[in-house]
Amino acid sequence: MTMHIHHPSLSLNGKKKGKQKFRSAAEAQRARELDESWKDLQKRWGVEQEERKRKRALAAPVWTQSSPTHRGANDPKPKSLSTWTTGAVSSKPSPQYTGTKIIGIGTMHKSNAVPIFNDQEAIEISTMRRG
């Protein structure tokens, strides 16, 4: 099996950003200075970012699911209408033709069902199928 190269947007593990490019050396120097000053500022406050996150998570109260408060949560469920069926749903009765005009159903071409009204039509359909 071969490995296929595809666009990063199609990957499931995310898109890795490359090295940041700057327009000029002065802009790159300015970005480095800002980054260093930001790190110094964080150190001056005494707590690193990850440590702050960990402490905050540990200090948070434990979540417990409270009782449902939405409308109807404590209301009793209405009873279902009792039907004569024993299963989940009743099946629809099969339709049956009760008239006297159609005497049968014939197959004209492949699975094309056509109604037959008299004997002459039945003969015609049977000869068309073979002809």
C-alpha cells in the first residue's frame, strides 16, 4: 500500500503551522522583543501559564448534575391510548381491488404492470410481449 500526499486541510490531525515569516529584519527583531517582554511580564507575576491553569482547574468546584429544571421534568407522563395491537405499531392493511372493471394485471415490457379490462386486451398484450 502506498502513502498518498494530500492537502493539509484534508488531514484529520490538524494543520501544522510553519515558521513565521516577516517582511523585514526590523519587524522580526520587534516581534522577538515583544515576545521576550511578554515572557518577562509573566515571570514578574510569579506564576507560569501552565501552573496558573492547573491551579485554577484544581480550585474549581466539582461539577454535579442537578435535578432537571426544564418544564415538565417532574410532571407525570400521560398514559398512552390503548389500541388493539400488541406490537409497537399496527401495520396498514393491504389494499384490495373490489371493483368489476379490471379482470387482471398483465406485464407488457419488463416489469411494467398494466391493467387488463377484457380478454381481447389480454391477447394483445401477450402478442406484444413476444413480438
